[in-house]
Amino acid sequence: MQYETEFLAVVDLIEEKGFVDTGLEGEFRDAAHELEAELEGHDAALMVTYLTLRRDEKDYLLRGEEQYVTGVHNTANNLKQQIQALGEDATETNSHTTLIDAYLTAFDGLVAANDEIAVNTEEFRTHAHDISPLAEQIAVDAEEHLQTQSDNIDRISNVVTTSVIAGLVIAIIVGVTVSILMSRNITNPIRHLTQVSQAVATGDLEVEATVSNKDETRLLANTINLMVTRLREMLNTEQKQREYLEATVKDYVTYMAQVSRGDLKTRLAINGNGHGASDDPLMMLGNQLNDTTAAIQSMITNIRDAASNLSAAASEILAATT
């Protein structure tokens, strides 16, 4: 992802810049110490100009403004002119000038690194802010997907219910027809089956057909009982699936609201629906949301650590120059 690439680029730049004794920071500090050792004990006016140079350097490190970069270069040029005016031996003068140039080269390298870090950090922040609307859109899409699944389940449930009721009606018609053709000893069982079928048609799935005769009426009763059992199982399964979908949607919406408010420590509890949970698209979506939030939290933590290290490095440089 773009924001991850830019974050890694910022980390690489910070590592290249270094801290105190490493990277560009270390090279700059060494150049400053070598110049200070070279000029120590010389003309007092020369040391005043050198201290002014270090003050401009310190102002830049603390504030990062371009005017202090210009100040460092101007003061360094003044220092070169003062060295030339001293009329020292050419070898010694060239040595001083070379150290000043090395100091400026290290300083310019540090300035360039800071500028590049600032540019890359701003680009990373811009792309990181794009994650929030993306996450919200994922939540909206997930809710729409869940609603579509719920509607499909409702339609399937209605079709199944209609089919079962139609089957029961057919069974009733067959039973009534058979009862007319058969002797009176099966009238009561048929009446009982009719009552059971009517109860099922009104939504009572707890009834059970009981027939003691060992003939076609008993077979019909068993068929009705089997149909009622299957219908009851289908409705129970549909109810559990509906509850699972509603609970999942509620959890995901709550989770996305917490993330959008900046709470990156919260995580979704992924339970699945108990039937092929590893292939459950809602479960996979939840895992992806958790992974995305964890990645964002990790990157923000790394940025804070890098900023803290940078602040500590600036404090140590400030302490070293005072």
C-alpha cells in the first residue's frame, strides 16, 4: 500500500540521518568538533565568529527554519575571511578552510535529510488520513452485504414455508379423500391428522401426529411429523443465522465507530457462525479489519518513537554545544 511504502521511506531516511554519533548526525558532529579543536587557542575574534556559527547551527536544529541555514553559510564565509586576514602560513590557512568546508558539507547534508524527511512525512500523513474513509466505506459495504444476505434468507424461508404448507395441504386433501373411501375406523385418525395439519398451518410447530393404526394413516402421520420436524429445524437455523448477522453488523459498526474516533487498541472478537467459520466472509472481513487497525497502530507507534528519538538527539546536540 502507498502509505506503507512512504512510511518505510521515512524510517529509512531517519536511519540514514542517524542519532548523535551515527549517520549524518555523527558526521556533522565530528566535523564540528574537528573545526572547534583546530580553531581553539587562536585569535579571540575568530572564536567569537565560530561561536556565532554554532549558535546559528543550534537555532536551525531547534527551529528548522531556512533563515538559520543562510545564517550558518554567511557566518562560515565570514570565518573564512577572518582566517585569510590573519595572514597565517598558507598550509595552516588551507587546513582551516578545508575544515570549514567539511563542516558546511556535513551541515548541508543534514539540512537536506531533514527537508526530505519533512516532505515524506507529510505525504505519509496525507495517505494515512485516507485510511479512515476507506475503513468507513468497508463497514458500509459490509452492512449492505449482511442486509442482502438477511433478505435472501427471508426469501428462502418464505419459499420453504410456503412449500411445506402446500405439502401439508396436499397431505390433508389426500387424507380427507382416503378417509371418505375407507371405513369409519380411520375417521378419527384422519380427523386428528387434519387438526395437526391445521395447527401447523397456523404456526404451531410443537404439535405431533399420533396414530395407533398400522396402515396408511400411520404412514401419513409419520410423514407429517417428519415435515414438521424439518420445518422446525429450518426455522431454528434461520433464526440463529439472523441473530448472528444482526450481532455481527452491530459489532462491526461499533468497532468502526471506535476506530474512527482514534481508538486503535480495540479489536473485533471473531467468533464465526459455527458452520464453516474459516470460510465465513464476515469472519475474514473481521480479521482483515483487525490486521489493518493493528498495522496503523504499529506505524503510528513507530512514528512516535522516531519523533521521540529525534527530539532526544536534538536535545543532546543542544547540550553538546552549550
